[in-house]
Amino acid sequence: MITFQQMFRNIQRIAWIMMVWAGAYIVQQGLNLPIASGVLGFFIMLTLLHVQYLPLAQVEQGADLLLAELLLFFIPPVVGI
């Protein structure tokens, strides 16, 4: 049974990933860059982790959770085909 505290921590960790992606989207749209916001977000996240502004433990479990549930994101399009 997952506790409220564990669920809140997971939401925070996923929120960090989403905030970096959203920031990359805003930068990409604002500067009209010819690069996808996901790729830009990846490099921003890599930079934040490298300079240790964002600790790995802060996003690691959130990323693991998203990767574990990744199959659920692809089942509906496959069933539709």
C-alpha cells in the first residue's frame, strides 16, 4: 500500500521533469528554435544534473516510475490500428 507521503514525493519528482520540459517548450517557442522542446529539455536536464543544481535523487524515482508505466502510453494507439 502506497502512503500519501510516498505518492506526494512521486508527484513532486515527476513535476520536476515536467517543469524542465515546460521550460524548454517556452524557450523553444520564445526563441523560435528549430529543435524539439523534448530534445532541448533533455539537454537542460542533463546540464542541471551535471552542475548538481538538481540532485539525481530528486528526479530518479519519478523517471523510473514514468518508464515503468511507459507501455500504458503506447497501448491505445496500437489497439486503434
